[in-house]
Amino acid sequence: MNLSSIPEMLCLSLRIKIISSLISASKTFNELLEITKTTRGNLSVQLSKLEEHNYLTSYKVIYQKKTKTTYTITPFGLQQFEEYVILLQNILKESK
């Protein structure tokens, strides 16, 4: 990966926050809402885009008569994020 080939899914800070928070463990919509400090609508749109591009998957269950959605990073999403982090590390190394 180089600067000109950074995937569109990693060009928005909210998407990076979402992916970063899913690396350690799956999170519910409400947990991601609290972590990202964004609106429900904005979070929903970005989660849908990340899922469409295979960066994460969602799992829905009915819990106390409400839908509870949990999100998990995919192997592809993790690989793309790792490559992005390596690119940033290399840029920092070259600048010294």
C-alpha cells in the first residue's frame, strides 16, 4: 500500500475509529456509538459502507423486544487496516 492506494474505506476518521475499536473485540451498535461520539444516523451509514466493502460483519438478535446488532472486523478489514498502519509507520520512519 502507498499513499495513492489508501482504500476509500480508510479515508474517513469515523471509519478508522470504528475499525480500530473492533480490533480487540466485537462491539454493539450502542458501544460504537459511545466510542465514536457521533450521531446514530452517521454511525449507521458508515457501518453499512464498511460492511458493503467487507471490512466488517454484523449479527442481529432480538433482545428484550429490541434488535441488538453486534459488529466484528473481518480478516479482510483487519488486513487492510494493518497495511494502512504499516504505511503510516513507514512514512514516520522516512521522515526522521
